[in-house]
Amino acid sequence: MPRKPPRALLQSIRLVVLDVDGTMTDGRLYYGAQGEAMKAFDVRDGHGLRLLQMHAGVKLAALTGRRADLVLQRCRELSIDHVVGQSRAKGQAIGEIAQTMSVPLEQVCFMGDDVNDLPALRRVGLPCAPADAVPEVLREVSWVAKHRAGHGAVRDLCELLLAARTGWPPVEEPPAQS
């Protein structure tokens, strides 16, 4: 298993881009009787992302090979404004996201789980994966979460970055002065 990345690298990360199916979710799709699709997102992953934004000022984006309709609602809740869906060329897409968000690729972290994520993982400064990513991905990333996709992997990443930047757990902000 890859070792913990150097603190200087963790502190340099300004943008976290997440694959969706198999990273933010466990990769399973649920279909209702009317054909509607559903996905499950981990609340603690979401809370970790919000803490990362609030305490470290890290920008967030989502990159998925599927249609992003179901993802958009969750991303809105998490204040993730940049969502790229139906991406079949994730290596190119990660470059475009970084450029749009004015962050050099060496200051980008991408978490992905499957072989279609490899081109993006190979371009960023901090390539990461959930514990249950495919072997091809696990062999190439710099860091692997303790938890599985959709079950705390994203939270693991948030805690890693926050620990290097501001400390974990984050210090509660003082109450507003009246």
C-alpha cells in the first residue's frame, strides 16, 4: 500500500476532484419501478468535504463518466459548483477543470477507482483511490484510503488533507461577536 504523501505535497493541494461512481458512492445503481435511478452518498464524506472547504479553502469538483443528473443535487448541497458529466476522456477533462479553476495540475488531487480514471490520476500531483479500487489503480496511486468507496474513503482524504493543513479535527471557530 502506498505510504502517506509528504506533508509539503498535502499542504500544496488547492483543488480536489472526485470521481463519482465507485468513489463518492459505492458504485451500485438502484432502479425504481418507474425506471428512476438512485445512488447513495455517505453523509460523513460530505461533511468532510464541507470541512475541507471551510477550514482549508480547498476547491472541489466532480468528474464522472455517467450523466451527472443525479450527482448535481448532491454537489449543490456540498457547494461543489464544478461538475463534469459524461466524460469519456478523463485525462483531458482533469486538465480542463484545473485550467478553468486556475489551479496547476501539480496542486490537484484526484480520487478515482477504475481503469477509466487512470489518465486523470496520472496527470495530477496527488492521485488517490478508495481501498476497494481496482488493482490497476491501486498500483499507480500515491495514497489509498482506509475505507471503501461510498463508505468513508472521501472522508479519509479530507482528514488527511486537513491534518496537514490545519490539524485534525479542525478547531471550532469562535462564536460571532454581537
